[in-house]
Amino acid sequence: MTELFADRLTRAIEKKHSPVCVGIDPMLEMFPPELKPANMNDIDACVDAIYSFTMKVLEAVAPIAPIVKFQSAYFERYLWDGVEAYYSLIGEAEAMGLLTIGDVKRGDIGSTSTAYADAHLGDAPTREGEATSTPDAITINPFLGLDAIDPFVQSAIARDKGLFVLVRTSNPGSAHMQDVVTADGRTVSEMLADQLAPVAAQPTLMGELGFSSLGAVVGATQPHSMASLRARLPQSIFLLPGYGTQGATAEMTKAAFIKGRGAIVSASRSVLYPKRQPGQPWQAAVAAAAETMRAELQKAID
């Protein structure tokens, strides 16, 4: 049996002294001019540009970030060619020593969740002579109930993979549902966290370093709820999106960490598309943005 995802991630963070997760959100309109396709309606040209851009981003951040998060929507919009690129680039990232998250936010009734789990965590069927890599972890949506996420949990256990369950998201409108107070005084997010805690604590998900392979997505833009959710999910690794462009700062993430451990902070646009110094190559600017993020986080959590 291979090492559990939670331990692999914790060791990778400590090896690079970096809780940075770089979000791979390839937006063609924001690409450097030299990489933009001449025809934005040409699927082949668009996917080629995405592939080239992503490879260069992975090369730039691999020495700094232990993990990258692929937002599948930016690949799926280019149909089967985009999906093929998604899986291929996951394999390229893993070859560079990076852990990977598929940001797919799947969740459905049992049999459908089983199919989703096979597609995104399993050993996908391939053509003869081809290999396909699935991510080390994925994001999942629990709002159909815990029975809807159980197939993902079982798949993660069987394959030593990880899950990040949406608990408190970073978008402004999330408060209208996730901060609603229930009859017993808990918010919806707190109620969900309480339900997830015993699932995360299962011995088959618990790593030897004290964290579970069942993690939680908690928006870095939501510091008002972070301490409460951390207390309710002490063994879950938090994935904190919203750093940078969405407004979250390193200081806003402090409550998610337990003695400097147990969380990764995700940034996409602020790292992928940073302001450049005159004459600075775009790939160097990406690396510099990731390094700045690492330094800010380390200062905040140390």
C-alpha cells in the first residue's frame, strides 16, 4: 500500500517549506501575447496554447509549490480535446514531483457518484499503449447528503487518494446559504463540519502524521468562520481558496493552521497572471509571484 494522501501532502509541504497551492485556471484572454492563439474559435489552437502555457507554469512553480489545483471547467469548455489535455497535464505535473488536485466539485446520488469517483480518482480506461493519470485528490460537493459522498470516500480509501469537501466557499454569495443559522445555533457550514468530522477520523483515512485524507474547502476570504470550522475539523487538511485576486491575505489564513500545519492556500490569477517588471519574462514573473506568496504565508503562520 502506498502512503496516504494526507501524509504525502504534509511531507511535501514541509519539504518545500511551502503551503502554497497554485490554481491552474488557464484563461486565454489573460495569456501573454506570444501564447494567445490567433483564432480564439479554433479548438486545436486554443488547447495547444493552454497546454504550452500550463507546462511553463508548472515548470516555474514546481520548485516552490508542493501541489497544484487544476480547475476542470477551463479544460472542459474545449470539449474532448480539453479533457484529454486536463488528464495529460495532471500526468506532467506528477512527473515534475507535484501533487495534484482536480477541482471538479462533483457530487450526486450514489450510483452517479460512483461513476464520478471512478472517472476522477480511479484507473481510467485507456487505449492500448496509452496511460492516463488521475489527480491525487479532488474537490467534492456534499450538499446532496453524506450518502452522496460515500462513493468518493470509498474510492479514496481504496486508492490512497484525497478529498476536499466544500464546507465554506470563498464566493461572496456563499453567505446566503452557508452562514444561515440552524435551529440549534450552528451555521449550515458548522453543521456540515460536525457531520464530516467522524468521517474524516476513520482509521482508513487517517495518516500517521495526524491528518486525514478527507479535507475541507474553506474560503480564505472567510476568516470569521475559520476558527470555528478548524475546531470542528481538527484532523482535516484545509484547502483555502481566495488568496490574492479574491482579496484574502496571508494573515486571514492563520486560524486554519495547527502549529504551522494542516492547510494549503490556493491562488490562481495572482500567480498565473502577475504584473511584470519591465523586460521580465512572464514565466519568471509567475515564479516570483509564487515565491512572494510562500514568503508571506510563512511569515504569517510561523
